[in-house]
Amino acid sequence: MLLLYVLIAEWLFFYFAGTSTNRRGIIVGFGTWDRQFDILRHSCEIGLLALALTPVIITAGIDLSVGSLLGLCAILFGKLWHDGGLPIPLAIGLTLGIGALAGALNAVLITALRLPPLIVTLGTYSLFRGLAEAITRGSITYTDFPEAFLFIGQERWLGLPTQAWIFLLVALAMGLLLHRTTYGRAFRTIGLAPEGARYAGLPVERRLALVYVLAGLIAAIAAIIYTARLGQAKADAGSGYELFAITAVVLGGTSIFGGKGTIPGTLLGVAAIAVLKNGLACLPVVMRLNAAEEMSGLFTGALLLAALTASVLPKILSNLRSRRHTATQSTSTLSP
Amino acid sequence: MKNSLLRFCAAGAVLLASLLTASAADSKLIVAMLPKSKGNAYFISCKAGADKAAKELGIQLLFDGPTDSNAAKQNEIVENWITLGVDVIAVAAENKEGISTALRKAQKQGIKVLTYDADAMADARSFFVNQATPQGIGQTLMDEAARLVGAEGEFAMIVGSLTAANQREWQKYVEARLKEKFPKMKLVAVRPCDDLKDKAQSEATALLSANPKLKLIMAICSPGVPESVILWNTGDLGYLTIYAGVALAKDELKKGAKSFMAGSLGSFGIEGDNILLGKPFIFNQGNIDQFDF
């Protein structure tokens, strides 16, 4: 709940500090609909990765490869369409399949070989990006996509940026999976106590495999949206996105030790980061310093640390209070 | 308790915001300039020239870009400027087609767009401030390389990135000149440095160990470590870009113009929609100290 207040405060702050009237008398900056839609548009890809990572982190795992997989899928999609001559819908379908397959590779290494997810996905993080760079030899960029495809990333449909609908749909699906099915409960149980889950008869390996395959699939969806938004597929697509996504998930209250976390929390985390990043760029001070990029990094870090501290603060305070309470009690028994 | 917390947060935010906006009222013309990467010495010296022009013209200059040569971030920065309602956007494009979608959107909103250093698609901008024609650059580069090694032996190239359209163009003309004039020279490798200094150095070392007969490395990216390079005056490029941008915003520079006056630098020729900075300029150990990169 604290995060919701932070988000509201953040939004109000930027609304008042980041909106102005320009030379031509037009209202510009944060308080415009265009800007709000831009925020939504820019948060779709990292938002999708954050949705993919929420169940992964709930099972006490991690997937560092999703950003690299986004790059690989973008390149393969471009190649299938441009060099393979496939129609766009077929190329999209195949790309989603490849994403799921790449997720399955993570899943097999983690569940069958019992390797730690951190190490496995650190490996595939380099592997997927390396593949993307090797396929394009670092130099090919796929562009000139048809208008109808760019519509997904650059236009609006029913009032919202087109890709926002895809993002909301995936968010709804993940929300239902995590909060309305036994799968979600299984993920949390595995995160809290994997051995206990196994003794309770849960198919731990199959459930774990599912979260990594889903992560791969969603990374592929993000790759399609990314390509449509920029109108280009290049090997560096999505580099560093995994870290922003993890930040959003943790900010949204998912425990990095597993067992705890929600989809609405993750959505709030994504929004808090996106509003912060876009809002900072609207501040006159930041504009004059020409440092929007650096400031957003700095403040995102500060926000994460502050939120983490705030989340453990009540516990520490109550611990202190109860200790003092017992201390006064013991002295009172002594005094009379 | 929760309600009071919420109210406290909101009040704090609004108060802070009003303090900040008090100093923000500014009715100057705003020109936003986007480099390929902002920590790059080449673009820093561009900015020095741009700053000078901005001061002379009394405009506000925004100079922001990715910290690495990242095409996606370039688009996000341009989209940010569109909603900030700047008057002019001047771009050195990392990816020609990619950036053009954002630039067309800016034009639709009434923002004047021009490119410098590396062009976008022709329909996505009004003018391109061209530092030198690719043919001129390619020929001068190749001639200078041949002069240094006595027109024979193996050489290699280090380019900024293999995707940058302008550098591919130069490479094409270097190769054309090579074929035509210097049959005893051989181009053995072309490597990218991604506009990073340490990458340029490691690529140079790798090239030397892989090709022991290598006599020369032609580095056409700014962090290269050359003995003699051919460039143009980057400060002037920034200066000219700002003057052209402001003239465009004030409707003083229109399509079909044949020449253009840029402050203390005087007159520049225009070919079609290209504003020409001039002939390539050869930097060497003799004159490099006059320039502050």
C-alpha cells in the first residue's frame, strides 16, 4: 500500500513541477495526455518482463536472461520476416515459439540438472545476446517493417497505445494464474519451502519449468512490441531491461527470497519506475543540466533502497519497542 | 492514519513542485540537440560550438543523448522532447530508419527537425548539416593513408559501429579509391569499436596480433588512437547546426535556399537539402593542439 502512496505523490509532484506553457502558448510537459500515453508506451516492454519475472522470483528463482532473450527474439523475428520472406503473423507465431523454447532451455538446466537459476540464467544471458550478435554479425539492423505491423507499437487503438492492450491482457492472465489458480499457490509454496512442497506431493519440477517457459514466451512478446515501437530490430534490443524489471518486481513487494508477491504489486512497481523516469525528464532543472538519463538511474536506485528500508522499518521498530517494553517491565518488578 | 499519510505525501509533493516551477518560467526559443553518445569527445566538442552559437542567439540549448550509442534511447529522448514542446530538434542519427519514425512524429507536432553528422531519412527532416560529402571523406582518408605508408602494404579499418549509415558510406568510398589508385595496398579487416575507447584499443591490439604485416590502422571513429586523422572542425559543425536550427524555426531558412549565413563563420553553401560545412580538414601532430577535443 505504501507504494501506491509513493506513486500518487510522485505523480502529483511531476504534474505540478513538470508541466509548463511553451513559447507558442501550448501546455507541454508531464501534465499532457501525450506524456501519459508515452509513459504507458515506454513501460510495456519492461512491464512485460516484470510480469514474467514475478512468478520466477516468487519461486525463489531468478531469470537474468529475459533482456537478452528479448534481443535474440527481435533479431530472429526480423530475420524470419526479412530474409525468410514469411508473412508477419507467421513470423510472430514462430518467434513466440522460439521464446518459449529458449525459456525451456533455462527450465531444463534448472529442474533436470538442479543447477542454481542465478548461474544458469547468467549463462543464457550471455548466450542469447551472443547469438543475437553472431546472427547479425553486430552490423545488420532489420527495418522497413509494414505499416500494419508498426501499428502495434506506434499507434493507438480504442484510446490507448496499441501495445498497452497486449500488456494489460498479459497482466490479467498472469494475475489470474497467480491469484486464482492452484498454480499460484504452488509457486508460493515452492518459494517458501521447496522440500516441503515436494513432500506435500506438488510436482515441483513441472511447476518450476512452467515459470521459466512462461518467462521466455513473455520475453518474446516484449520483443515483438519493442520491434514495432522502434521500427527496427537490432542485436542490442532490450539490453539492461532485466535489471529494471527485477527492480520493479522487488519494488512491488515480491520477496527476493521467494514465497511472497503479487501481480498488482508488480504493476505498481513498474508504474513507479516509469513515472519517475519520464517525470524527471520533464523537470526544468534536469532539462537545464541535460541529465535526464543519469538522474533517472540515480533516483530509481534511491527509490528502491528507500522502499526496501521502509518495508522492514515497522518490523525493526516493533522489535525495538517490545524490547524496551520487556526492559521497563523487568525494572518495575525490581523497584518496589 | 493512512489518510493523513496520503494527505501528507500529496501536500509535500505539491509544495516541492511549486518551489521548483517558480524558477522555470522561460520564454526563450528551445533547440534540442541529440548526439549519438554524449560522453564522446567528438560530440562534446560539437557541443562547445553549439553552446557558443546558443549564447550569441540568446536561445536555450538542450544537449542530451544516450551514454552509449543506443538507437532505442535516441528515440525515447526525441519522444521526450516532443512532449516537452521544444522548437527545434537537431539529431545525429545512430540508426537512420529507427530514428525517423520519432522525427516524423516531431514534424507532425510542428517542431522543426534537422540532422547533423549522420543523416536520417530525407522525409523526416528539413535539412542535413553535412560535415563533408562521403566521397570527399573517403578519398581524403585513403589518400592520407597511402601517403603515410608509401602506397603499399596491408591496412585495416576501425569504424565507429558497423551499422552507422554514414560510416558505411565512407568505407564504400575508401574501398573505391583503394581499387582505383592504390593496387599495392590491401584492406585486410574492418572492425567496429562501438564508439568506446577501450574497445577501440583492444580491437587495435587484436588486429596487430592477427595481422603481423599490418602497416596502418585507419580509425574513423572518434576514440581511435591515430597518428594522423582527417576530420572537420567539430566545433564549427555544432555552431552551424544551431544557427541553421534557429533560422529554420524563425522561417529565415527555407527549402530551395542556395546559401546560409551562420554568425561569425560566414556563409555556407547549400546543395539540395544539405548544408555543407566544407572540405575535410587534416589534423596531424602539427596542428592538433589548436583544437580542444
